[in-house]
Amino acid sequence: MDTKSLVKLAKSLGDPTRLRLLQEIAKGDIAVCADLFQYVPISQPSMSQHLKALSEAGLIESHKEGRNMHMSINADKLRELEDFLQLLKPASAKL
């Protein structure tokens, strides 16, 4: 994972609202963007900005079906993050 991608990902995860949105999306119960409002009561423009940041960081993937935006966690990006975090562990902790 390159430094620029890592910084963007860390900034996305540094916001409590984005973390909450990510947690709800990860549960797999969220079918469409509109469902998130019941868990994170923010304005529609704020929701769009937060989801855009998560998407640009690569943490979520989305596709449009009609008027609805469906979202899911990007498992590949999470694996990249896990791999990076493993590199930070002290050698004694890796055993």
C-alpha cells in the first residue's frame, strides 16, 4: 500500500461518523444508502460527503440500481490495511 493511499484511508477512518457508517455497512444489513439514515442521523449532503470519502479511500464499493445506491465493504482494501498493520508489529509479537 502506497503512502498516499494509506494517508487517505487513515483520514477516512479518523472521522467518528465515517467509522459508524462503515460499521453499519460491514454488518451487511444495509441494502441501500437511505437505510443508513436510521443509524447515523445526519443530513443528506453530509451523508453523501462521508460516503464519498469512504469510497475514495477504497473502503467501500457502491453501485447504483435505479434511484438507490447499494454499498458493500471492499474486502481487498481491508486486507491491504491488515497487511500494512502487520508490518508495524514488533518482531517478537509476530511469533
